[in-house]
Amino acid sequence: MQVIFDNLPVYWTGFLVTLQLTVVGGVFATLIGIVIAIFRISPVASLRGFATVYTEIVRCTPLTLVFFFCAIVLPILGVDFPYLAFAFIALSVYTSPFVAEALRSGINGVALGQAEAARSLGLGFGQTVGFVVFPQAIRMTIPPLINVFIALTKNTSIAGAFYVTELFGVGRALVNANGNAVIAILLGVAFFYLVITVPLGQIAAHLERKVAVTR
Amino acid sequence: MSGSAVLFDAPGPKARRLSRILSIVGIALIAGGLAWVIMTLAAPRQASGGITLSGMFAPERWDIFSEPIVWQSIGEATVRTLQAAGIGAVGAVIVGVILSILRTAANPWVRIPTTVLIEFCRGMPVLLMMLFILLVFSTGALWAVVTALIIYNGTLIGEALRAGIASLPKGQREAGLSLGLTPLRTRLLIEFPQAFRQMLPIIIAQLVVLLKDTSLGYIVGYPELLRQTTNYLANFYGNRYMFSLFFVALAIYLTINLLLSWFARWLARSEERKRTGKKGKPDKTILDSTPNANAQALASGSGGLGAA
């Protein structure tokens, strides 16, 4: 137990990096995810095809391989960033199709009649999606989206294995330095992850109940 | 154009032309991007110290693949990956079944600790669990990977099954109880099979995640596909093969996972068809995409994000 308190500043810096990875990764994943979701429902066939292929391929690639891709292939393409930036790229790319799918499921949850009504009023694609479908879709999208962010938080741990000093990396370094207190150190790391993931899970469950009642 | 259903009109000649132009521009942009990536990869590079490195597609970066022993080694690693995934899958389904029964128990002394345990395991990275099991119980890398995957995915499958039980009509349980079955037997004989069948696509999607997560074995030192190729083989034959070995590993992962996720989708569709009668097109949704879209999205949204 003493080890945790002795190394509280170390834990804290790791926690901040984890938080940073989650927030930055989440923001970029959302941006890419929105673009992919729009492509996916757009009238233009080639964009739909591109979005489908992107979603399928990225979803079927393990995150460890995405990190590896960033570490080996991107430098050859002339993108030579520090590891932290690679972690941002890997996490946002990997998470983006899941965001897109959450958005799409939200849009699918809107009653068909809503879109039909909008169309019969003479609204175009942009107006139907922007004014009628999307505002209703958001409420159903938020709970699964939060679940995506929870998974993202946990996924940041892989960055620790790729030389980013976030919580997992910190935990591993501490274990190496204090072999006799493995259990306490790793439980400490787990605690900091739970600080992020459990409240998010509660919010998601609460919102889900709210959406379920009104649907 | 049967793709998206009601969001836009069936296009007229003008819209079709515009769409075709945009399609061509889109394809050109994507093809251009791909071509640039391939050209850059193929071009020889100037390394530090004035050495010129050959391009990524140069024959001397791929010649090891003519040796059977390389393929044998990759094959063995693939088997190890599938082995970890197989044991993990069986274990995760069993743990999921047990947890969902405990979690829905009437007795609070059973229910509440189970809930706490599930929340704890769900909120923790699998990777951390692997490291913990490896260091604390000294199980060896395989069992560290497998046990962590079982615990983590077991909790998620358990939650999916619980949702399946909750979504059954109340009459199912009432009928079982009124037949004189005990609550547990009602659950096991009547509610459970239905919930399991309904949640099967989600469970399979979760198993795809499990398969993906075996690649975390790389980090805890289990010689699965990724570690074998990019670490052991690349070290043995030299770093210049890193790219080609990684590429082969990626191709194998993609093949396996795409096949599995297509199977899951096919299963979801055929289940849906069974339920809605033999008609080809079940309930329409705005996007007119795969039926059972919400279950799928649940699978990909909450659990499906290869959580680590």
C-alpha cells in the first residue's frame, strides 16, 4: 500500500496522460466518425462504398496492429511523429468506425415515418437529415457513444506498451522497480482506470433508461 | 439504387449525373491516395549515414517467404492465436452464462457482490488484467492471456445475456413458474435458451473482439501471430523484413476477422428472417441497412470496441 502513496505523483502524471489520450482520441475519433457516418448514408455510391470498406477493415484490425502500423509504416510515408502523437492517431483511427456505427444505429432508431414525413413535405436530403432525423438520432446515439468512449479509455492502455507513459506504462515501470508490491501497484492502476470508466458507465446506463422510457 | 431507403428521392437524370461525377471524383481521390502510398512505400529511401534502403516491395524484402519454414512458423503462431481465442471463447461463454444467472438471482447476497464484481472487471483494461495474472499468479503467458480474456469477455457476454432475459415477455417466466418449475429451472430451461438465441449475434461479435484482443499477447510475451512475425522472425531474419512480415500478419488477421464478422451478420440476418417469416425484407429502417441493426450496433458499440 505504501508504494502507492509514495508514488502518487507518478500515478498522477500517468493518469493525466491517460485522460489526455482519451479526450484527444475521443474528439478526433468523433470527427472522423461523423464524416464516415455521413459518407455511409450519402446519396453518392462511391462515398458509401469507401465508408463501408473503411469501417469493415479498421474494425477487423486489432488495435495492437494499428499501433504497429503507425510505428512502422507511417515513418516510411514521411510521417515521423513522437510516440504520443502516434498514439493519438492510432486511437482515433481505431475508434472512428465504432463512433460511425453508433451514429448510424441512432439514425436507424428514428421512426421511419419521421423521414417519410420530412420527405413528403418536400425537404431535401440535407434538410431531412439535418432538421428531422439527426436531432432525434442524437439522443439514441449518446448512450452507445459513451460506451465507445469507455472502451477507448481502456484501450489507451496499449499506448503504454508503445513507450507512452500513461497509467499502464507507469504501472509496468513501478512493478519493475518494486517487484515485491506487484498486487498493490496494479490495483492502484486499476483504481485510476475505474475513476474514469465507472462514472461514465453509470451515465450511459442512466441515459439509456431515459431514452428507453420515451421511445 | 436500393441502398439508402427514404432519406433521398430516387435520383432523376440530373442527380444521377451529379452522383456519377462525384463518384468518379471520389474514386479518383481514393485511388490517387492509394497510389501515392504504394509509390512512397516502393521508392528506395535514403537512410541516415548515406545508405540507400530498398523500397518496401523490393524482392530482397520478400524473399524469405519462399522458405517453407517461415510459413511453418507463421502457421504455428496463427494456431497459437486461434488456440488462445478458442479457449477464451469457450471459457467466456461459460463464465457469461454463470454471471448472468448470478446477476439476476433473487437473493441480494448473490446479486449485489456479482454486480460489483462485474462493474470492476468491465471497467478495467484487459491488458492490465493480463499483466496482473501473469505477475501475481505466474501462470505463464498463454494462461494470462486466456484468463484475462475469459474474465473480461465473460462479463460482457453475461451482461448481453441479462439484457436478453430482460427483453423476454413476462409470460414466459410466469408460464414456467405456473408449471411448477423452480425459479432456477424456469430460468435455465425456458428463459435462457431464448435469451441465448436472441443474443447470439452479439455474442459472436464479442468473440471477434476476443480474437482481436489475443494480439495483446504480444505485450505480455505470448508468441502469437503478431509477436512471432514482427518480433521473433524479424529479429531472426533481419529488420528489413519487418514491413513484409507485418503485412502478412495483418492480412491473416483481416481474413480471419472478416470471415467471422460476416458469419455473425449472416447469422443475425437469418435469425431475423426466421422470426419475421420467410420474407426477404424485414422491418424497414431509415437506412435500410442490415436488419436487426440495433442489435448489431449494440454489439459494435458497447462491446465490440476491442476493449483492452
